[in-house]
Amino acid sequence: MGKYLVGCDVGTSATKSVVMDDSGNILGKKTIGYPTLTNSLGWAEHDPEVYWSTVADTICESIKEARIDAADIQGVCVSAHSPACILVDDKLNPLQLSHFWMDRRGTAETTYINEKIGEDRVFQVSGNICDPYYATVKLLWEKNNRKDLYNKAYKFQTAADYPRMKLTGKAATDYSNASLIGVAFDIVNKKWDTAMLEEIGLDPDKFPDLYACDEFVGEVTSEAAERCGLRAGTPVFAGTVDCNAAWVAGGALEDGDMSLVMGSAGVLGVVHEEPKFTKNLITIVHASESRKTYTTLAAICGCGSSLRYYKEKFAAIEGVVADQMGMNTYDYLCERAAKIPVGSDGLITVPYFMGERTPIWNPIARGMLFGMSFNHTRDHMLRSFLEGAALALKHNFELIKESKIKMKLPIVLGEGGAQSPLWRQIICDCLQIPGAYMSDSMGAPVGDAIIAGVGCGMFKDYSIVKDWISVSDVTTPIPQNEEIYNDLYKIFRNLYEEVRGNYEALGNIVRKIEAAKQ
């Protein structure tokens, strides 16, 4: 009889689950995609029931593929993209769609909190700034705009919390997700600042109970067991944010360890124990030793999401050609982009398509292409999208370096976009640092399984992952490319400053256009 673990990650566009044994072998896995609902006003939503259905289905299929007895599963752990805001009633049913990290509707609420509480006080408590990104702001938007739903709500949940709640019947959250609920989460003492919540005008009782990432939350209920193929009574552990889970899987556990997760968002993090936080970056409790470790991270909206946008809006023909060649469309697109010179013949993308988080924190910013001429093709635009993400990351990386946080090289590159050798090279050339890639890493779901393994006592600590990881490729910066990207970066930084005053007027026009459609 073996002993097994289940890890599941709810991403921005897909849910992935794995079944893992006590030696780190993946015995079963399943991925199911789902849509994101967006509009020109900066709203971004999911159906929370899709979070649960994809978690249940991917877990069920992973167990079937593994051909194991569910009774031998020792623990389950779920991570997700974060933050998100889902109101649930006292029967734990959702009251609205989930508005998640990409959603930028809470601008008025951000202004209110900063004026009422003060930016410095928010930062001192939470280690973060106040922005529409954070779930406390999203909850205040619900109170201000859908007060009937807010009053009806028993608790609010994040994208990781909701499926965990469906598994256990408990409305909880973990320290990592609480970091991105933000504003009134006391990140050092790991508790809600109830006085601040009441000052803001929010009911502290609507906030979920707090757990360390590897702490036992509850057992799989009979109803959930029937739905997802687990045994009733299987322990469920608190979990974490998707990037944290990926960093655990990649071995980023100790002071100075660095990793870049290239999912829909680009998230670059540095692990540290000292509670020292950098304004305009994001502070998050790390999943590894979550009672005492932190991650300072940069998070850009336009990473894998930019490439997906290009694929969906501009690459219908390339998709057909890729299918005929038996290739993944993204691989084919990156092959085409590789034929364009470094610097895209002077075409620069500023990838603020849904506003931007670190370090500019501007919810109304929008993307732009600069330098376009009749000489440029769609492939130029494609490569420029990849380079734009790298330039946005460089802006953040410069701030991390200025903060004097200890950083160990090489940086570990993981998740979707890191599968492209071209994109890895662009990132390393632009940041001027070496990168390491693990082609056989399953990323966040494996990190979740490891968290469950520590939680249930199967693993003594997180260092077990160091025995399992192997680097399949090392990327070294190319000096002549560094010079080109340095020159482009100067223009990139100037572009936002030159046009930022126009975003509000543009937003007003977009609102008029939207109103005319009604």
C-alpha cells in the first residue's frame, strides 16, 4: 500500500491537478481550461463554480490516471491565482462572479482607503500598498455597489479558498492569500486588523479564518468526496497562492532564492526571512515556513496573457498552420518571433493591457505599441509582445536591486512562457542575469502536493524538493543583446511618463462608448 498526495492549482485560465507519491513521482495529472470574462472598463471575472468544477474534475481524472486507491491519499492542497473576491451566503453558495487580480474596478475605493486610513499606515500593517488589485478593495467595491449582496454575504473567499471551502465546508484562507487580501492583514503578526477594517467600513466577521499554508483546515466532506473521487475524511491543508506553490516546486525556499513564474501574469519573487518590505512591490507570506518567511515580488499583468491575447486576436492563420504541422500553436508563434531581430526593428510594446500592478500601480493604464512603421509585420508585433513583458519585468527588477534584498543567481524560470527558449533568452538578456529552467517541472500543483506532504507529516520539511529538481537548461545573457535592451528600456520608461496624463480622458471616452452600447 502506497502513500500519495494531491496538489491542485487554479490558474487564471486553467486548473491543473496531480497525484504524487512520496518520492516526488507524478502518477496522474489533468488540466482543464476555462474562459476569462473581461470588458473595456477593466473588469475581469470568472464563474466561481468553474473553479470548483475544474478542481473536482481534475482531481478525479488524476486519481483515475494514477490507478491508486483514494484511501491511500494522505493529504490535499489547493493553490490559485490571487487575489479574488467571491461572496458566499450562509449555505456557502456564491452570490456573484469572482472578480480577480486582473480586475481594476475599485479605483474610487482605493482613493477612499488611502484618504481615510493613509497610505503609510496601510503599508506598515500589510507590507503592501492599497490598490484595486487587493481583495479588501474589491470587497469594499461590493459593499458600495451591490450592498444587498454584501449584506447577504456570510464570508468572502479567494479563488483558492472557494474550492477548499467546497472540499471541507469551511470558509478559511491561508497566510499567502491573506497577504493579497491585503490592506488590513497584519502580515507580521498574521491576523486581521479589525480596528482598521471597521474604520474602512467593512465587517471583520465577513473575513475568513486564517491558517498557515501547511496547516490542517478540515476533512473532505462526503458530498465533496462523491464529486471529486477522494475519500471522505481525507485531510485538506490550507494551501497558498499559485506563484508560491510554483516556487516551492522549483526549490525557491531559502533566503535569496529567486524565481520567475511566467503564467498569465509574470511574477518574479525573492524569498527572505527578515520582515523588511519594499514599497510599490508586493509582499506575500511564502508557503515554505509560512509562519516566518516572506517573498518580495514583482507582478506584471501582461506576460503569458499578452501572448494568449496575440494568439486569440491575431494568429488564427498561424493556429491552423501549427495544427497542420502537428505543433503547439504557442511553440509555432515563438519560432516565428525568433526570426525577428532583437529589438523588433524598433517596435516597443508597453504591456499595460489591463492596467498594471508593480511598480506603477495604475489601474487605468493601457497598452501601447510605439515605433510602428510600414516595415513592421505581425511577427514584429509578436516578438515585441515578448520583449515588452521583459522590459516591464526589468522595471521591477531594478527596484528589487535598489532595495538591497539578497538575491541568489541563477533565477529559476518556470510555468507556461518559460517553455519557450526564445522568451527565456529575452528575459535573461533584458535583466542581465543567468536563468535556470526545469523542463520536467509540473509547477504549482507539485508545490501544493509538497505542502500537503509537510502538513500531514509525510515530509519532515520542504528541503525534500531539493533532491527532486534538476536543471535542464541554463540561459546566459548575450552581451550585444543586453546593450540593445538597455537602450530600449530607456525609451520604454519614458513612454509611460509621456502618455500617463491621457489615460483618464481615454477612460472617460470608453465609458461613453460603453454607455452608448446599452
